[in-house]
Amino acid sequence: MSTKAIARVRQVWDLLTKRVSSEDDAWARSYLQGPELSLYEGMQPYDRYHCTLVARRFAALEPPEWALRGALLHDCGKPRGYGLFWRVFVVLLPDPAIPSAPRRRLPWRWAQQLYRWHGLYGAERARQAGLPEAACLIIRDHHDRSAASEGWLGDFQQIDDD
């Protein structure tokens, strides 16, 4: 089995089994409030686990609080209904050319858009929740290597990729 296939199997296993610990959840909640906290609570349990795990590692670099809040919400563009079936589907049948708008209603097109554009959608939601623009850029560009710089976004991308 290839290394890539093994990584995908591990991702499925993690999605089914990993959940944020009560200690990490309390830590995340200590940085988020009001609408930001609602975004965090609206994420899938696995996405909260992943965002908190990555944000904890990012916190070791002592970023400003706005960057840490962006890290905690970097996958908030994936709604609760974006579960295992859709995540497997989009990996098998991605559409890298799908536009971000108009938002699709057909389930498989909806899933492909989320896979491709969840950073953009999450940044829009975070902006509406009142996050500073710099934090929204971390959310929007966390997969966009062309946007990486030597600043906090680049540091965050390296940690998110591990």
C-alpha cells in the first residue's frame, strides 16, 4: 500500500475516532467568545479536535492572540453535515476547477465546493463573527501555498501540513 493510501486510511480512522479532550476544548474556549465560539461549536467533532491540536502546536510559537483565534477556527468553513461519506467522495472525485460561487445545491457539487473552498467560506463566516481581518486571512489561505509568507500564515501552514 502506498504512503498516500496509508495516510488516507489514517485520516478516515481519525475522523471516526478522534475527539477534542475536555482540557483542549476548555483551552480553545478560553480564546473564543460570542459568535467566534458559536463557529467553533458548529464544527464537526473531528474538526474541533484537528483545529485545537494544530492551534496548540501553533501556540508554542507565541503568535498574537488574533492568529491563534484564526488557527482555532481554520476549518470552520466545513459544516456539521460534511461527514465521512462526503470527505471520501471529494478525495476520490475532486473538482479543482469548481468555482466558489454560486454555491451549489446538488449534494456532490456542494461537497466538492466545500473541499475546494472551505477556507474562503470559513473566512467569510469568521469575518461575520467579528474576527480581525488578519485572522480571517489565516483561515482563508491555510491551504493556499501561493499566499504563504514568512509571517504567521507560513508558520501556521507548516504546522497544519504535519
